[in-house]
Amino acid sequence: MASLNRIYMQKKSRTLIRALEPARLDAVEISGTWGKPLGFRSYRALYYPAHDICQGPLQEDGVPITCDIVLANQVWEHLDRPYAAIGHVREMLRPGGYFWLAVPFFVPYHGAPVDCSRWSARGLTNLLIEAGFSEENVVSDQWGNRAAGLRNMVGKWPPVFDRAHDDLSNDDRFPVCAWALAQKEGFTERPDDGPDPA
């Protein structure tokens, strides 16, 4: 059962990530497994509290992790230090690496264990720029409409997508969720084919 709040975001995000040729990328996902089926060269899922991105770049067995892409689906709204956390993600990324994140905007409070922030697409862009990504290397988008927003406020939450009744049209003035993809400056050395321009 898919959440109404994620249908459009997931489709658009899969398109963004597939354009990066995931079979050539080593991926780390923070507190989730949304990206596992995307066919990355390697994939690791790391979870809080054993791995706390607010405290520093993630490590395994005391060794700092580096990768080509970090994924964070519905995580950043729960972080006490989201700016610091993005700085730590940047430290994990190889030159030319990517950070993809998706967050809710118009949804109820959902502490897991806490609920701290909301961002629109513009807000995510600004967050990423302030944390060190170049504006020209950030793309962001958002989706939502009043009917989806109402479903978030009335009845069981999160609302399960009902193909027969749910409207997936987008009203930019009523975001329910937002997502962004940012690229770190530089290029990625790949042992199979040498350097790739940024």
C-alpha cells in the first residue's frame, strides 16, 4: 500500500536518479530502504541511533564512509541539526557525488522520535545552498494539492493512495511534499572508466 503523499515524488525521484546511471554509483541510504531497488553498484542502509548524521559523517566499524550518492527519504524533518547533517553528508560524498532527499511539507506532526522542520522545494534549495552546495548544482521540486492535504488532516494517516479517487494533479501553491537532488563539485573517479566531468 503506497502513501498518497509519496506517489508523485517517488516517480519523479526515480527518474532523476536513473538518469545518474545508478549501476555506476555506490549508495548509502540514511534510515530507510527506498533506494535499494534502484540498482546501485553497491548499496548500504544505515539507521539511527547507531548512525546519527547530525553527529558527524557516518562510519562503519570506525571507518568513515565515502560514496557517490546519499539518499534520505522522509528523514530530514526529524533531525535536530539539519544544516550540520548536510555538511556531514557533503564530507561523505566523493567529488561529483549526489545527495537526494525528500521531505513532507503539509502533513501532521509525526514524532519518530521528534518532528522538527518543514521545507518547500525552494526551502530545500536554500537549505542545500546554505550547507555548501552550489545553486547551479541543485534541482528541487514539490507536489501537492488541496485534496491530498485534506486527506492528510482527516481520517487515517498517512493516507493510502486510492487510484479511483485520489487526484494526483499538482498545485504549486499547496505542496504536500518536496524533494531535491544536489551534486557536490568536482568529478568522480571510477576505476572502470576513469574520470567523469562534473
